[in-house]
Amino acid sequence: MDEFSVNTIPVNIMAQQTAIVIHLHEATRPSNFQAVISAAKLLLEAGHTHIVVDMTNVAQLNMTTLFTLYSLATLANKQQPASAEGGWHALHEMADKLSGQPVNNMNLCAVQPNIAQALHQGGFASVVELLPTLSQAKNAFNPPSKTAVEPAKPTAAKPLHQLPGQQTAVVP
């Protein structure tokens, strides 16, 4: 597992196989959230395909957290996020782009109930799945391994019936 530091922002970003795990903290500020978006963008461009956002340490939503979440979801859908300079207008622009388009390669985990309620009311939870634990969030992108099915062993063929002058039909 590679761990990436993004300057001194209070966010840990780790790349695990194809998933990027972002541990957001409430202290993510307007002055540093752009580094989170930039790091995620670089990792997606490097071949990572899924984003897991761990919300364990986020107890309330603010404009910066919302903008970060919508920007990450927009990146996950292979689109460019709006500029933060656009404020609420930019946030609504990204929300409109995502509306009705599930973001199948991003999820959130360990979301506090008050935040989950706000994300449901705002429509974000209708496009990004909210999962209870980090483990479940990471496993959501790993399809269950298929157990190798052993081929059936050949059995002796039994004659079905045989009439004079005809070949024998067999049933395995």
C-alpha cells in the first residue's frame, strides 16, 4: 500500500490496488481542499479507478466538504470539477452534472447520521453509495472471487436403447 502526503493538509490519501482511500477530516479548509482534489486527479490519471472517502472524522458538513465530495464524484465520473471560485453556483453545476448518473466507482463510508441525512436530502446519496464501514467500502469494488468449479468427472455412458442396424444413443 502506498501512502501519499498532500502537503500538510489533514487528509490521508492511500492508494490500494485500484482504489484511492481518502480519509477526510473536518479540518479540511478552503485553503487546502484543492490539494485533495489534485492528488485524487493525479492518482486517477495514474490508473486508479475507484475512490473511497472515509468520513469517520467529519462530524458536520460545510461548503468545503461538500465541494470536495462533489469534485471527487465528478472526477470519478471522468469529468472536470467546477472551479471553487464559482462558490454555490459551481457546486450546483456539479450536482446537476451528477444528477441521475450513479457514480459507480466512488463510495463514502462511516458517515455520521446527521451528515447522511443531509446527503440524502441534497441528493448526493442518490448517486454515491454510503456504506457503514471502511472495510465494506473497499470491498464494494472487489467482486467476490469465483470459487473454481471442478469439472464433472466423466462417467461411464449408458446405452439409451438400440434397435437392430442403428447406432447406440448414449446418455452421459
